[in-house]
Amino acid sequence: MYNIGSYEERLKDFNWGISEAKLGYRKGDIINIGEYCSDRICRQGKADKLALVWEGHSGEIKKYTFNDMRVLTNTIAHFLKGLGVNPGDRVCLFMDKVPELYFGFLGIVKMGAIAQPLFSAFGADSLLTRLEDAQTTAIITQKKHVGKVRKILEVLPCLKHVIIVDDDGTKAPREREIAFCMDKALRVENFDIYPSTAETPSVLHYTSGTTGKPKGAQHVHYSLISQYITANWVLDLKEDDIYWCTADPGWVTGTSYGIIGPWANGVTQCVLDVGFKADTWYKFIQDRKITVWYSAPTAIRSLMKEGKAAVDKFDLSCLRHLCSVGEPLNAEAVLWSQEAFGKMFHDTFWQTETGSMVITNYPGMKIKPGSMGKPFPGVSAAVVDMKNHQPITKAGVVGLIALKPGWPSMFRTYWNNEAVYKSKFINGWYICGDRASIDEDGYFWFVGRDDDVINTGGHLVGPFEIESALLEHEAVAESAVVGKPDPVNMEVVKAFIALKPGFEASKELDLSIMNYIRKKLSPLAMPQEIEFVKSLPKTRSGKIMRRLLRAKEWGEEIGDTSTLENDD
Ligand code: PRX
């Protein structure tokens, strides 16, 4: 029996009070995500239940119960308070998927600060942009990443504390650095958890747009109401499940469903801090007896490439429910998962801004392979006309995905950027920036993004950030960055570059530019292909026509170029 029961029944009488009641929350109460995920679960008699089973590179395994998690998150919260970090301050998490990342997140919100997770593969420039925008007070990191922080420390007077979790503290600390070893620190049994209420800020996740700098989507503690119930009804998490979310908490999936959703449900989760390799993943599922698995299309397509023979080497009969997010899940991948695992992946659609799943395939619901499914009960979703933003009622007509504001985990603003936040709301709808259609049965079908943001392997990359970084390379006069189709990653970054006089196209220059971006921004932002051009297509007002270049890559009709840019 699935937790959601019948989707149609749930739709009829749904209100968010159902989730509030399950969590024992009443309007006006104190609500702290850290408390709900650890102390509350311990009070339910599950103090000795495993909360986290972590496996590292060398096969090393660490296990923590809910009580360990309660105490260790207290310990981190206490440590931060002792440093002088205040409620409302931004504290960045910049680590691999180590236990300190997961408990650090909960420790930060327990003391009332705002957790700002950033992907540990980010280079110094990507880091700087986001720390500067958030005026971050402290960063929690590892020795292997601290070099990138040191590079930018001088231009970040706001960043008062650099906390290193795997430093033994024997050497004299460098400026603003401090060692903190979670497993050896004096355990803090009791901590005065910050009395946050529904609208108290909790998390700041940076996401890329077409123009301007990355934007910080700011969430609040009340988001828990959505994250808890979607984890319960869509991931179908139950008391005895062993859950694995493959996402990194540097991105929203890794926090909403790699931390908050499962732990608010009191479920044991496993983390594998090792890069992708089919055998390693299958062995992990087999050994850890994973029952519910939340992953992403690029990973599924990569597994598909390895074939069914790779699956058959392992006993994966433990798996009972599979879900996916982040990019379009093609029908072939859904059908393959049925053949390989005896289960279909259930696609779910949502965004950093939505904070929780909004359109999903429910357990027990008929899956139409290739469709994102139907709106979560309580989420009013439509496809609206691209021009007048009125809901389209005719089946199969493509428009923009739009959501009626009001679900608990909706972002509350973009940090320092209320104007752009407001611009996302038109005609009373939040416009996601994606195109889709709805069929006669109410299923949503993804068509594509409505902007130039590149989705590579489920990670959004902003072309503007890459173009700005490219301009700092000595050889680059101007550039345009677009997504190019890729069979596994869906899209990869391609850069069109016009060189400065005196520079000539060559393989070496290609590599030099690629490496430059990889180090400065991240491996995700690194162009996989560079095409050197004499000049770039521009509108009469001088704006580079990215869409024209993109259309060429995708073999699409370019049509009347005057419609591609409307500022001219
Ligand atoms: O374009 C959509 C795509 O990823 C975007 C959101 O990315 P981000 O904020 O990084 O959050 C990713 C994880 C929640 C969306 O606007 N996207 C997400 N899920 C799907 C998807 N595209 C197609 N199908 C999906 N299921």
C-alpha cells in the first residue's frame, strides 16, 4: 500500500493542514527544521534508529543514529554560536558529501543562521560571486577546498570564519581559519534551539539565470511542510525504508530530499561520497539494501549505457521505489529501468525556487513514459500562453509552466534582488521558465526551457557567468555560450569565441580556455566544445543572439531572426 493512497482521492480534500497536522505543527508555533529532523524524531522513540549510513572513497563506513545526529547538530550549532555567528547570518557549506555537510546544514539552521550550501567543485570565482552577494559570515569546508577560499579571502571582509572540519588543529591557524572536528568535539547534549517561526529564513540556494549574476533563492523554515509530505507521498518513505538520494546538497535536491524530507520522516538514509561508476552504485544499493532511490536522468542514462549485464551482476531486489528529477527523463530511460530493475523511474519536476516537488508521477499512478506526471495535491499548476499568460485549456498546446503561489516551500525572494523575484510573477502565476503541454488526461509533458540557461546533467549553468569569465581570458575578445545536445548529459556547454588580434585558433588555445573556465568556475561550466568564429551574430543594438547559435546546434529552424530578440 502506498502512503498517498489514491491520488484522485487526495486531490479532492487536500489542504496543507494535513501535512501540518501530521507534523504536529499549528499556525504560529515555533518550527525549526533542525529540531524537526533530529530532536523530534528522538522524542518519537527512534533515538537509536540509524539516521545516516555514510560510505567514503576508501570503502570506509560511518554510522550515526538519530540521537547522534541530534547531539552532533547541537554541537555544531553551539560551536557556531561560540564563534559569534548570529541568527540570520549566512553560513556557507562548501564540502564533499561528508557527514559534516549533512549535520552542518542542520546545525546551522538549529542556531537560526541561514545555510548556504555551495557545490564543492566550484572554483574560486564561482564561490566569490555567491559569498559576496550573500555577505556570508562563515564558511565550513575541508582542507582540500580551503585553497579556493584562501584565494578570495582578501576581497571578502564579511567572511569572518573559515571552519575546517578535517584539520587536526595542530598547526597554528592561518588568518580567520579555525579547526573543528565534529567526531572529536565535546558533544553538546542540550542546545537552546533558535525559536524560528514559519517565515524565518532557513536556506539560501544559488541558481543561475540567463542574465546577471546567479541568484540566491531564499527559503524559510515553513518549507518543511511541503518537503515532509512530498517525501512521504511521492518518495513513499516508510518507517523501514533505506533511502538513497544521489544528489549533492550543494544543489536543492540534496537538501530538500537529501536532508529535510527523509529525516523529517524519520527514515534511515545512506550517502555514497564517491563519483559515478555503475558497479560502485549497484554494489552500494545491494550492500546497503536500498529500498527507495532518488536519482537523475543523466545518471540513469549513464547506467543504461553500461547495459543490463552490469545490473545482473548484483542482487538489487531490495529496490521498491525509484524516482528521478532535474532534467527531462526520456521514455526510453523509463522503459529501460522497468527492464533492468523491474521498476519504472517516477519522474518529478520542480526547481530551486519551488523548494519541493510540484509536478510528479505518484506511486500507484499509471506512468506515461516521458511525462512528468500531474501536479502535487495543493499545487495549482497550469500551462499558460507565452504572450498573454492565460491558462491554455486545449490539450497538447505548448505554453509556459505556471504555478499559483502559496505552497509552503515556495521561495520567498531572491537575496538582494526583489525586483527579479517580482518579475517571475505574472497574472497571479509564478512562471517557472519552462515550456510544456498538458494532455487530455492532465499529464504534463516537458518541452524545453524558455530561456538560455543550460541544463547539463541536471545542473543549471548560466551562460552569462561563463561569458563574463571567458572575457577575462587574454585571448578572448567576445563570446556566446549555448547548450549543445548531448546523448547522456542532455546538454553540454559550447562556446563560440571571437579572438583578440594576435591570437590564433589552435588545439592548445582550446585546452587553455577550457581549463581556465574549469578552474575559475567549475567543471560543469567548462565548455566541452569551442568554436572559433570571426564575429558573433548580433542584433542592431549590439546584443549577441545566443538563440540563433543555439538553434543551429539543435538543428532547429531559425526563422525570422527579428523575432529572436525583442529588444531591437
Ligand atoms: O528546466 C527545469 C529542469 O530543471 C530546472 C530546475 O533546476 P534547478 O533549480 O537546478 O532544480 C533542479 C532540481 C529540482 C527546471 O526549471 N527540470 C527539473 N526537473 C525536471 C526538469 N526538466 C524536465 N523534467 C524534469 N522532471
